[in-house]
Amino acid sequence: MGNPIPAQPWTGQERFWSQLTIEDREVPGLAAVEVERENKVDKKKAKAENNSKKESAGADDAKVKITIRILTKAAHDTFTSEILPIIEPTPGKKTLKPIAAKHATLAARQVPAIVVLKVRGPVIKGGLVEYEIDAEEQRAPTPAPRLGKGGAPAFGNCADLYLALTKAQNAYVQARGRIGALDVQLAQAQALPFATNTQNEIRLQREQAISEADAAQFKASVIEGTMRTQKCPQVVPPKPGPKTVSGSGSAGA
């Protein structure tokens, strides 16, 4: 389940919903993001029954649509020189590179990275320059196990899994540490007058950190399950970590 919506756009916090970051670069202009994710449905109809039973056959990667509206020539120059080269489809590329993207909508739907499929524009609408980007979410790949003699798991594969598990656990600890630090910052900002924008920015960062912690915790649990399935030696049972809680960002996650 996605994180709660981090801010309400009807309370004077519109800027909070128009900021898009791609590969740690803030995109100039106003960005609107839509995310659509749907189930694959397997319909099974038994004899003598009128209504078919619907079973989940998984879910496709979410479709992401981004609309960027640019207000000034200087902002457009920045977009074409710094952002467009990152997202521009390039003929001849065999593998599409995932792109890190941050936006309130992406954080709410837990989409940390995208693969760009199509870029349209520039077109002039209402006196503004507009670009549209069609993309899909990028999930972490699941590597196929390497097998040794007789189909047993190769030692190298278990070593890779141990390394991946350590990285996932470290990522979880780091994300939890950021959540704690942001809680302190938010408490300090709430004590200051006229700090609404600062509070909103901290809340957005906190929601992103929560998404990263949840993703790392889930990845670690998947890796541990894979290690058990492949009978890797000395697999320690997973310890339940503290549950991440999304909310307004009051002290304590």
C-alpha cells in the first residue's frame, strides 16, 4: 500500500505538488505527475456458474505520465541543457536506463525510478512551453540463481545473496536514520512561525525516506526467502524491524 498523500494541494501548498527532481536535478517549471497501476486479471468460469471468478495474475509496472510546463526562456534553456539529455530517447540504445525521479505523487505511489518511453514537445499552450513524458516504473530486477552440480545452488550465488542482503539491511538502517533526523527537523520547524514551506519540504523528504525504508525492508525479506529456498548455509532468521508509519510527520516514525 502506498504512503498517504503527503500534502493537500488545496491549502496553499501547490508548489509542493509541482516540484519534480530527475537524477538529483530539479526540473525547471511546473510538473504534474500521474501514476496508473493495474492488476492482471485471470478470469476463471466454472461450469453452471454465471459469474467468473477473478484471480490476480500479478501487476504490470505502473504507467507514469509527466507534464512539464515551463514559464521562462531561462528555465527552458536549463531544461534543454540539463534535463532533456537525461530523458531524451536515443536511437540505437539496447537497454533503457532507469532514471531516479522524485515527486509527491511518485512518493505516494512508491515509484522511486522510471524508464522513459516517449517524450513529446515542445508545444505552446496558454503562452507556456509544454513537454509530456510517458514512462513506466522501474522495479529492482530479480536475478536468476546460478546452480552448481546436480542443480544445487552454487556457492557464488549464495555469496552474492549475502552481499545483496547486507546492502539492503544497510539501506534500511540509513533510511530509518534519515527519518529520525527529519522528525527532529520537523519538530523544530513546527516551533517556528511562518515556516509552512519548510515543514512541507521536510514532510516530502520524510515520505521519501519512509518509501526507501519500506522498499529496503521488503527487498531484504525477499532475499532471505531466496536464501532459504536455495539452502544457503547459516541463514539467520529475519529480525522484525520497527514498522514505518506515514503521517503528518510528528516526532517518531
